[in-house]
Amino acid sequence: MSQRIDTDTAAIGEAAARLLTAAASGVPCAPIRDLIGATDIAVAYEVQKHLTEAKLAAGATIVGRKIGLTSPAVQAQLGVDRPDFGVLFDDMVYDEDTVIPISRLLQPKAEAEVAFVLAEDLADGPLDIEQVRGAVAYAVAALEIVDSRVADWDIKFADTVADNASSGVYVLGARQVTLDEFEPIAAEMTMSINGETVSTGNGAACLGDPLNALSWLARTAREFGEPLRAGQVVLSGALGPMAPLTGGDVVRADITGLGSVTATFSKEEQ
């Protein structure tokens, strides 16, 4: 058993170093499943933990979490039956009126989501839909720009989990709506890039209901010893298919009940 632990520890360190090098250099890397296996969830989250610790050591602050793999179609594509989660840091959020430098992203794709901002901790109790609904201060339209440090998005479950759930950056809309005024499952979404519709979907596409996703995350985060806290942002998962983007693009999502959110990207560097 000790030999297995030592082997895992070495592989975890090597996998984390590979992803950190890709992020720093801007050059995507080979999949890390050759180091940690494609399905070992515990080991994959240990790699993610290494990346989180590196970010914190560099001065970043955790401001929330993101949920991935909420679509049954994407789960089937990766051969998994569960979502995953990543960590949101303070340097990942951009205002709508700020141009996002395309240079900080390697292989960006846009997703439209419902974001929740918490008014209460989600650390105790059943953490069911009723409880998490009551803990939400407000919902807001969000664009998550997912990214992968793994070349050509050649990922399996372990690759995306380890790579902070393929996180990139995100933008929140201006309209903040309480759940007395907005039912997440009923939301309809349209996302466009440069005025052309590239994705449509609805609240039911996100694990049956974005609140299901929030409940899953609350329970899972508690199991990992890092429960969700008041003030944190939760990106609850895509309402429809993601779409690739390039420098100079303008992405807009319209979500019924929440209004719109827009992200603008700088042109490709010469």
C-alpha cells in the first residue's frame, strides 16, 4: 500500500507540474491521464488541490466554485455519470465593460450559465434543494469561458478534474434577481458570438435544474472539507452547448428572467 501511495504522490506532482507549465507558457500539454489514470477521481482532485495551493501561494483568493459536466450528453461523451467542480479565484472575473485579454487563454470556449451568489454558508444540514434555494442571495446571468491546458481538448474525466474543471475566466451580468422572482429551471438561454446565435438551451439542461447542481456541489464541497460560504459565487453549469471563440469576438448570452451578459475579447496578438 505504501508503494501505491508513493507512486500516486509522484504522479500527482508530475501531473500538476505539467499543467502549471502549460498555463505559464501558453503551450497546451499532453493529457495527464497517462500519469494518473483516466478514472481515479480522488487522485485527479489531488492534482487540482496542488494547482489551487500554487494559486493561493501566488496571492490569489478563492471567491467561489464552478460546476462542470452537468449535461448528460457531455457526461456520456467523457464516460462519466457525475458532474465535477473547480475553484474560482479573484483574478478570473471580468466586468462586462472590460476587454478580456485573449492571451491569457489557450483554447477558449464560451458557455452561458446561471450564477448564484450565496447569502449563507452551506456547511450543515441536508443541503437539499430547499436549503440551497434559501441560501441564495441572488442569481445572475453569467458567461463562463472554459479553457483547457490539455492540447486539442483531448480530455477524459481525470484530465478535466485535475485541470481545475477546465476553468478559464467568467463575466457576470448586471441584473441581480432573487429566487422569489426567478425560477432557474424555467430559464431559456440564447448565446451569440458577433451577433450570430451559436447556442440555445434551458435550465433543465443543467442537471435537470441549476439548483440540483448547487445542491450537488454543496454536498460535495462539504465532503472535501471546504464547504460553500456566504458571499461566494457559484457557476452552476452550462445551459446549452459551448462554442469556441477567438480574439476580437464579442459573446452575449440572454437568459429569461436574468437579462443579458456580454464578454468582449482583445484581438489576437500579432
